[in-house]
Amino acid sequence: QSALTQPPSASGSPGQSVTIPCTGTSSDVGGYNYVSWYQQHPGKAPKVIIYGVTKRPSGVPDRFSGSKSGNTASLTVSGLQAEDEADYYCSSYAGSGKVVFGGGTKLTVL
Amino acid sequence: EVQLVESGGGLVKPGGSLRLSCVASGFAFNTYGMNWVRQAPGKGLEWVSSISNSGYVYYADSLRGRFSISRDNAKNSLYLQMNSLRAEDTALYYCARDSWYSQDYWGQGTLVSVSS
């Protein structure tokens, strides 16, 4: 049950797109369509922005999108806005009722 | 409105115990699985444990039997009994509702500090 791998940081200018990868194994990301992405602003609780690899909860802007290829899932933020600056975490079901998170990516809007 | 309110955190000495609670409101608690997720100061999220609506329990391998999750559907409450606490257990502990292995609602967390 090792943590999923995310880059520690990512950045982009307002209006640009940025993609954050999340790499796991065939026992987690690659084995199930249960990848989620969370946004966390400083001092706040995490908020789910993508679940089931590609699904967006009600109220989440369609600028946020998720995808998966093999053992790597990705979060794409299009049309970057200042309020998108936050920490982003991926998670995946890992079998036997367990969940594993990624180490997190700090997204900076330049 | 879904609300999750954690309590029970505090300062405890290494080797000590704590019991965290989470009271849920705004949804049919007995129909959802629930999770505990923790975040050490300045660090990332770590899944700790989950319990299904029917009471099946699951734990992170790293806990090695020290923690125990339970629920009381009559009280809309989730619990985490933490024993043999270590410095590395110091974290903000979140209660989160489960929705197909995603955590769709989170509380604000309760802080556990393990120090002599």
C-alpha cells in the first residue's frame, strides 16, 4: 500500500491549462476506475473535484477534468484562475477495502 | 446540508490512547460508509480507516492493529479508538463520508498531538 506518485509542484499562468499526473500500479490506479481528485486550500478541509476517474460533483466547474491511461491518472485544469491555486491530491481504491492517496501537488497560478 | 463534526483530539503522551468522535447530520448516516483520513502538519493526506454501512472495517497497513473504527447508527456517530500512540500519529484527523471509494464530504478535523 504505497502512496501514489504526484509531482510536488505545478504552475501555469491565468488562462492556461495545466495537467497533474498521478502514478500508481496495476493494484490501484490501473486496476479500478475509482480515482478521485481533491482540492485543498490552506487551512481548509479537502474538497472532492473529480471522482470515478472522470466524474465531476455538482458545482465543480467544467474547467476541471480527469482521465486515466494504464497506471497513471491525470487532472487537467483548463483556463486557470487565481482561485485554482491550492494543493491537489489524487486517491485510488487499492483493493480489500483500502484507499491510497498521492503525496499532493502544489499548484501555483503565476 | 451535510455536516460532519469531529471531536476528541488533544495532547497525549506516547503510548497513550484517544477516542475520536464524528457526529453526522443532514443525510441518512446508516446508508453510507465512513472514513477517517489524517494529515500530519505540513504533509499530505493519508487514509486511515473506513467502515461500511453494514459494519465491515478496513485499515491502512501502517497502523498494525493499533486503531479501531466503529459506528453507532442510532447516534449518527463514527468513532476512532487510537491506542499505543506514537509521535508520528500527530495529525489533523478528518471524518469523511464515503461515496464509491471517494470522500465526498469532510469535517473540519480534530487535532491529535502526541508528545511527552
